Amino acid sequence: MLDARAVVEIGTGTGVSGLWLLRGMRSDGVLTTVDIETEHQRLARQSFTEAGIANQRARTISGAALDVLPRLTDGHYDIVFCDGDKAEYAAYLKEALRLLRPGGVVAFDNALWHDRVADPAQRDEESVAIRDLGKEIASNEALVPVLLPVGDGLLLAKKEWTPETD
């Protein structure tokens, strides 16, 4: 839908989401995937190779997302997919807004967090962080949000063009 050529993934895991992202990108698109666990990166590279993904289409970077993201190019990315530390989701949003081109999309996995986010009685760190993220995205006039109630929830927000994004 976005004709994505450059995507950032926060939280590589074993490469499952990365494979889906790569399959939805242009054939010359590049996925930059960040994870603090080097073993996750190794497993993801193995998954990409087994799926026939060319090496130059996936760039794996080991490190904490909030250390790595500031080193990536402003306004260069079509999608930023966040599936890392839930307590850091607000900081990921800030970085994503800098990294995304106008019209780009930021996506947050686990937006319903085991049905805990909608329950105000749930006050654990992750539920509160995700709940606050939803409020922040909803109140940001530069974003057009949508919450997909699939799996554990997927929160998407399109970055609109504004004079500040030009």
C-alpha cells in the first residue's frame, strides 16, 4: 500500500515480522531491524536466508533501540514497526516521527496488551505505557490513527504532511 522502500523494525525477534515486512515491500526495499539480543539477529538472518531474501535487503543492527534510532536518517523511512520494550513506546513514537517521511506509517504491536489496555484498573507499567501512547497518538494532529483489533492489537498512525514535515 505504501510502496515501501525503507522500513525500520524495532524488535527483531526470530525474523517472523521482518519476513512479512519484507514481503510487503518493494523488491528493492531494505529492512533495517534493531534488537538488543544478538541471538535474535542471528536467527532472523537465518530465517531471511531460508526464505530466499537477498542479504542486501535486510540490515540487522544490534543494540538498544533508543541508542540506535538517533543514528538513522531523518525523513527517510516509509514504515517504523515497533515491537520492542513496551515501556519505551512513547520514545519510539518520538523517534518514528523524526524518521518517517510525510505519508509514512508508524505501527505498534501489542496495542491491546492482553486486553489490559482498555481496563483502567490495570496499572502495570506496560499497560499504562501503551494506554498513554494511544492517547498521545490520538491527540497528535499530525497523525491519522487506526487501531486494528487483530491478535493482541495493532495501532497504526499515518504521518500527515504539515509545514513542519516539509
